[in-house]
Amino acid sequence: MMAFNLTISKSATAELLRQSAFGGTPGEMHIDLLPDGFDEGWLYLRIRCGKQSGIPVARTDGITLFAPQDQLDLLKGLRLDHYSDLSGGGFLISTPQGAEGSPCGSGFKMMRTNRS
């Protein structure tokens, strides 16, 4: 059994299942965090179909979510959610402790601490 602690909301589970079936990898999706293009320290959520050389980090209601092993510490304890509205929708990720959340809810930036 997986000892990882990423949680997936019911709405995110439904959307992950829909996208995995449409993408040809039923029940398998991949999550990772990409750095911003301006080298400001922001990390943004990316979700793709399949395993993408990841390891399983969460399982719920027919979906297994995979992630790169080197991002496990960043993802541990977070919650993945999904919203939808008239203009579309998207995935949101909770902000880890010690980080600043992005205004759009799809990323965060770890706060640097000054040590003397």
C-alpha cells in the first residue's frame, strides 16, 4: 500500500477519470510541477495522461495519479481539486506550508528563509 499523502477531491477524481479515458490511458494520470519561465521560483501544476515515468502517489475511485520521484517532497500532503464554470475549468492545488500560493490556484512559490 502507498504511504503517500496527496489527496484528490471528488471533482478532481471525476475530471482525471474523464481525461484519462479520453487520452487513451484509462485510470492513469500524471502530475508534476513545472518552474515558471522567468526564474522567479514559481512552480505550476501540469497534469497529463499516463504514467510518464512517474511513481504512484495517490489512488482513489478508479484513478492512479503518478508523479516524478524527485517531486515527492513538494507534493506530499497537498490536495488536488478541480473546478468548472461557463468558461471552462481547471485543476487547483493547495499551497504547502511555508509557500505562497499563486493567484490562479494552480501553483506556488516556496518562501526563502534568511538564516544568519
